[in-house]
Amino acid sequence: MVRRPASDDMRARLETLVNIESPSGDVEGVRGVVDFVAEQLADIGKVRMDATKRGPILTVSRGQGGALLLGHSDTVWPKGTLKDMPYKDEGDWVYGPGTLDMKGGLVLAIEALRMLDGDTPFTLLVTPDEEVGSEMSRESIEREARLAPLVLVLEPGMPAGAIKVGRAGVGDFRLTITGIESHAGLDPDKGASAIKELAHQVLWLHGLENKVVSTTVNVGVVEGGTRSNVTAGHAEGRIDVRVATAAEMERIKKTLKAPPRFDSRCQVRYQGGFNRPPMEPNAKSQEWINQAGEIWQSLTGESLVGVRVGGASDGNYTARLTPTLDGLGPVGQGAHARTEGIEWRFMEPRATLIAQLVARAGTQ
Ligand SMILES: [Zn+2]
């Protein structure tokens, strides 16, 4: 079975990790983080580093066919943040950049893996570019997920310890419209206004929304035209689309490939796509959600809630391949905000939850 977590060791490791600043793209910073994680686990697993231009991908593994723990070494905080937002341990709460997302998650992974019996198989993958879309890591993530019976993502938990069982797929599209310029007063009929077409397109885009199944569309940026007395020859917009299911993702992709034209003299083009597919719970992941719930109940006396959220993570890549539980990391507040911090009382039950799930996955 698994032994008890060591709270003081977790505090010490968190302080060390938070004090290594590691914004995405800072190769030295993310290397510092994974070097420390590797050092903490070198006696129990095989360590591998794969270089990428955003820094190394760390894999620590033991045996075969064990659960995959998925974490990232990068943060959204620029270098120098520690100067006016230092690591602060107030006992019940611990604050600092990256405490919640996700240096606290890495601390939990280290502790959970050290709690296991020596023959339980596992793989821990720590990537350097999650906060910027995981372009360098996606292949490794999907390869390791295919080999695992269960994926545990160390992203922050939700209030009261809830985990994330569904995540939105996020689409990023650019609309480009080419019209025909002409003098707005002298030759209005010769012009084809790209801005007028854009206005129609924006309303049409909102018609693609389906709030019942959580599909949302936001046209967040528009620009176009040159002067008020010229019919606009050019206009463009930036669009964010969120979907909860693969079916909705396909519907949006297909629809934007062949958009209507409200003025046939204008050219209309949508470019872009979904950078992360939606994460949907299924029957298999539900079994693991139930198991996690039983364990959590026995540890805390409380039920474990599974929620669907609008943001994406690397769990979006793995959920299609392998049952995935996300948000197993620390519980706190203010991810990506200056109030970022961890509520410490959740750390021990979280480490035990992760350890027991890895132990169960290892005996499958
Ligand atoms: Zn994260």
C-alpha cells in the first residue's frame, strides 16, 4: 500500500520550485525546474530529458503500463515577478507565482510517487510549453498517454477540491474579407464594403452559438477600412470559439470552411482551427471518477465533485486516447493572478489521492 505524505517535505520542495522562475520560453528557468524534479525522483525512476527549443521535456518512469502523471514546468509569470510577489508561507495558505499552476502540482507528483511501493509502475511527464499551447510537447504527451491505462493531470483543482472532468475545445480563427474600394459619395454602387460584409458575418457567427451544448463564439477584435469616405476594401476579425464536444468542433470547422457571402462581390475567408480538442467524460473515465470519489471520501469525509470548465489543458489531448482526470493538483485561488496561492489543508489528501490512483492503475 502507500505510506503517508510528508507535509514538511512538500513545503520545502514548493519553496525551492517557486524560487526558480520559469516563464514559457525561458529555457534555463524550465530546465532548473525539471532538474530539481528529476533529482527528487532519480532514486525511484528512470530519468530522461528530451531537448526542445522551449526547454527540456522530462520523463521519469518505472516499469511499464503504469498511470501517466502530466505536468508542466513553465508558468505565465515573467522573470523578476518574485521581486514584488515573493514566495510567502503563511501556514494555512502559501502564496507566490506558480504555486497553484503548477509548481504545487509538481510537488504533489513527487510526494505521491515517493509514497508508492517500489514495484508500482508509473510515468511522470513534465513539459515546458503548456501555457503557450504545447506545440513542442504534444507528440510526447500523446505517445505516453497511449501507453497508459489512466492519465492524471496536475492542473489546479477547483474550490473544495473538485476535479475537472470536462474541458472546452478552443478554436482560434481569423476572418479576412476583401471588398472593392470606391468613392463613398461619387461612386457608392461601384464599391463593395468589406466592413458591411464583416458586420453581416459577425451576426452570422453568433448564430452558430449553441448555449445548450456550451458552444460559444466571441469576435474579440475587428479592424478594417482606410477613410470614412472610401468604401472599405479590407476588413478582418479575430474569433474565439469554445465547444464541449467533438461533434460541435466538427460542425464549426465544417461551417467555417464554406461560409455564406452576403455581398457576392466580397471575398470571405476563415483561417485557423482548434488548437486543443474538447475533453469529454466517457464511460471509462467515469469509472475512474467514481474510484477517485471513493478515495477522496475516505480521506476527507467529503464527496469529490467533477466539473466541466471553459479553459483547456494538456488533458484535452489525452482524453481522446485514455481515461483522463484533470485538476488533480493543489486547491487554492488566483491561477495566473497576483493573488495566486494554495490552501495547504488539501495537500496531504491530494497527494494520497494521486498515489492511490497510480497504485490502482498499476495493478490493472
Ligand atoms: Zn497549468
